[in-house]
Amino acid sequence: MDFINEFTAKLMAMNGFTLAGFILLFLLVWFLPTLLASLFNRKHLGKIALLNVPAGFSWIAWIALIGWAATGKLSDAMARKAKLAANEHAAH
């Protein structure tokens, strides 16, 4: 409980600019999976964004969501490559 009290006191002691910067940084980290999904996994962006809010309360869920967000185009490319290989194999 001391940590929360100390943290709250430090937040209250910040000037407006520093507090705004802290809040911006906090939100960028919290919504990092959504930002990554917008770059890599547009197919599941809505689902990832929706799950991002509760996942931020759990490090395990948040890290799993980052993994899901970052592997979108890679898994699509791998699926296309596997399908191409299967088609080539079937043609022979």
C-alpha cells in the first residue's frame, strides 16, 4: 500500500506538462498491441483493440496480445507459401 501512496504523491507533485507526458507514455504502452496490430495484423485489428483494454490488467494476456498483433502478416505469408507448396506438390 505504501507503493500506491508514494506513486500517487509523485503524480500529484508533477507539473501539468510532465503529467501529460506520463499519461501519454502510459497509454502508448497500454495500447501497444493495438498499435502493432494496425501495422502487422489488420485482419484482426478490431478484436485485438477490443481485447487490449482488459488485457492491460494482466501482463501474461498483454504479452500474448502483442504476439498475436505482431504475427499477422507473417502468418498470412506463411499460409500463402504453404498453399503454394501444396499446389505445386499436387501438380506433380
